[in-house]
Amino acid sequence: MLAGFALRRGLPWPEQGWVMLEKLNYFLLFPCLLFLSIVKAPGSIQSAAPMMLAAGMSAAGAIAIAMACRLIPQVHAQRFASGVQTAFRFNSYLGLAMAERLGGAEALALFSIMISVLIPCLNVAAVYPMARHGRQNLWRELAGNPLIIATLGGLAWRLLELPLPGLLQTSLGRLGQAALPLGLLCVGAALRWPRSAQGLSHGDRWLALCFTSIKLFIMPAIALMSCHLLGLSGMAALLVVMFTALPTSPASYVLAARMGGDGVYVAQLITLSLIVSTVTLPWWIQLAR
């Protein structure tokens, strides 16, 4: 991420170049990683069901609270529709890297299976406000979302127990291997801070604070309570809490820009979430151990 931050400011690349790299990752490389992770993950979907339930309960709570933020006075409607996704979407690049770090291949497999169900649900919740605000066709946007296509395709392939040809597996694997490092570079390159010239209202600034607080404080707190209620402990509970405490997804910027939202505002929310999470994420992981 630091390398991406330095490269964006040190190389004479046009802004559009970084946008295209993020789109390459969003539309091709990361979907390949998701699909292959789901298809090849050891264990069964049923084994991760309690984790999915706990994480789903946390995400549902965060979505409900985030949607209520539209009641904040002086909030720009376009910025709310674009930014609400940052209150519940998660940084998959960091999540997959941290799952492997915390528990090796077994934890990575559990995490991959868990997010395979959550990604389509969270993407629906992210697309809906922008489609409604921009009066776009919701179903067309969902049908063209590469993350939804990859996760549902991986689940279907796994449930049908279809064989994966060696050439296809090798090709997807090599494309997927590029997703995490390129994704982290793009996260660093996208870091930016609000400028007074942008004309953020008092309500827009409160909205940014609320979305970040929901993502990094309220959602992990709900996860801890959910794990306790469901009797989850050990690595399963740790992965659920880590998932909810991750900073928001950098792909939120791509989605907002593609659907005609306020991409600059979303990029600033991503920056704020990432900076604050450097303190909150280790704290939540330690608390969940």
C-alpha cells in the first residue's frame, strides 16, 4: 500500500491509468481469485454455516444502521447513495491475506467459503441505493457485477461437484495470484484526503464519521455478540470478528464511479477507513483471541 501511495505521486502516470488498473483487478483478476478459492477450498459449505450466520447478522445490523444515516441533516443525496456501501463492505484483499496469516491454509479456506455467500448479499445492498438514486436498472447492475458472478459461479461449480480442468485451474490461479498485490497497490494509490474546494457540507462530514464508525466499531461489536450467542469460538470466531473489523472495500470507488456516483467522496471514505483501521483492526483481533 505504501508502494502504491508513493508510485501514484512519484510517477507521471495519468489518473486514468490507476483507474484502469483497479478496473482490471475488479473485473478480471479478483473474480478469478474468488472463483478458484471457493471451488478449491477444502471442507464443506456446511462447516462454515455458523460463521456465515454470525457475519451475516453483523452485516445486516450495519446495513440497517447505515441506511438510517440518511436522516442526518444537510446530507447530499448522491454522496449518501455512493458512500453508504463503505459502512458494510470489506477489503477482501486484506481479509484473504490476514486469514492466511492468522490460521494458514485452513483459515484461508474457511474465510473464502464464508465470504462466498456474503459478497453477493453485500453487493446487492451496495448497488441498490445508487441504482435507486440514479434511476438505473437494479437487476441489470447486479447481473453485470463481476464479484457476484464469480462467487455464485464458484458456489454452483462446487455444489455440482464439476471437475476443474488442469489448464483452466492453472490459468485462473496465475491470474488470481496477481489480484492481492495489485489490489493493495491500488488501495495505496487511491489514498486521498478531503479538500476544502470539494464543498463538503457539515452533514457530509458527519456522514463520513458515521459510516466509518459503523464499519470499524459497531459491526465488529455486533460480531462479538453474535459469536457469543451462536457459541462460536476459536479460529471461527476470530475470522468472523476480523472480517467485520476490516476497512471498507477499495472496490467501492470503482462501483461508485461506474454508476455515476461521487467517486471522490467514496475514495476519501476509503482513506479514512483504512487509516483508522490500522489502530482498530489489531485491537479487535486481540479482543477476539
